[in-house]
Amino acid sequence: MSTIPRASRLLAGVAVAALLLAACGGGGDDSSGDASASQSGNEVVAVASIGDAGAVLVDADGAALYTADQEADGKVRCTASCAETWLPLTVSDDAELAAADVPGTLATVKRPDGADQVTFDGAPLYTFADDGGPGRVTGDGLSDRFGGELFSWNVT
């Protein structure tokens, strides 16, 4: 866990998203995609258009969010080394999850470590470490195995 307070990280993420919005005004061919998000400032999840993936859910930093088919029932199974590659989107108890442009239900589920992880229509949300930052989707359709359990990932 980072030693930077969550509120500071969220504000920093909003600032990054604002910079991305400003930078996306040009018409050049950018292989990293268009990460323009429609966030109001304190939302944990928003919708953004990212390259060929189209409209996807993103976190406050503009990073694409993923779900694992194996967690569609809302039970967190991605722990330990899995959670080092697929980073859980966690929030404080008082985080505002409502977002006008998100086409589903946002809620939280307790992770085994006690953290509150954001869910979309019941499925826990993750960012993908190998995306390398905001505006990229490289984990859609990937399957991997952690602790003997198969995970199939989809950008949301």
C-alpha cells in the first residue's frame, strides 16, 4: 500500500485526467489511444474512449478497468501475485462511487485484506499493470493462471 493518503492520490489522478483531456485535442495518430474521460472531479470510475477498445470504464487516473469472468459472482479470487499484475481498484469507506455516465451499478466488496474494492454490476474492478498507464488497453481477452486458478480478463 502507498504511504500517500488516498485522497491525495485521487486528487493527483484527477489532475492527470485533466492533463490527458487537454492533451487529447489534437488529431494526430496516437497508438496509445484517446483517453478523454468525462469525469466531474471526484468520481472513482468514469467512461472514456480508448483507441480501438472504444468506450470503457476508467479509474480516476484514466487507466482502463477490467473484470475477471471468474469473479462475476462478486467473490474476490485475485489475491497475492494476481493482485500484483491485476491491481484492485480500492477506495476508502467514504468514497463517492456514483457517476452519471457509468452504465451500470458501482458498489464495493471487501477484499481478503479488508480493503474495499470497487465493483461494477457485482464484479470486482482492476487495472492491468502491463497497460503501462492511462489511455491503453492491452489486457482485454487475456487469460492467465495464479495459484492454480485460471482468470479470463475483459476490459469493462
